[in-house]
Amino acid sequence: MNTIALWGPHWAAGGFWPVFPALWGLFWVAVVALAITARRRGWWGPARTQAAAASPTGPAEQILAERYARGEMSDDEYFEKMAVLRGGSS
């Protein structure tokens, strides 16, 4: 260890050695922050899609689901109208 310390003045006490661990720490904080930002904005990770909104009948299906949840239609009515919307036979 003494030999390494005697190699040159840059190995002695002082200098810039405390700066490098701080820079590495800031680097990793920036990497984590970028990953979190990318995940939240949808740049990275699984795609967020809504099946009802993706289809052309999505708004109509949503209205039917809301009416069914409020109790304005029976089970049979709901499933029959959903089948008609999705192109099935009633």
C-alpha cells in the first residue's frame, strides 16, 4: 500500500477523489429518474391500451355497461345488445 501511495502526488490525500463517487452517484440517480419518467409517460414498458376504446363500438359498449351497472336493463338485455354491437346474432 505504501508503494502505491509513493507512485505520485495524485495518490496522496486530497485532490479530486471525493468527486468521482459523487458523480457516479448522480449518474445512477439520473438513470433511475429517466427510467421512472419513461415508464410513466409510456416510452418504456407494456403498452397501455383499452380494449373498449380501441374498437369502433367502444363508446356504445361503455354506455351499455353503465346502464347495466345502474340496473336499467336485465342480464339478457345487456348480453343481447352487446352481441348485436359486436356483430353477433341476437
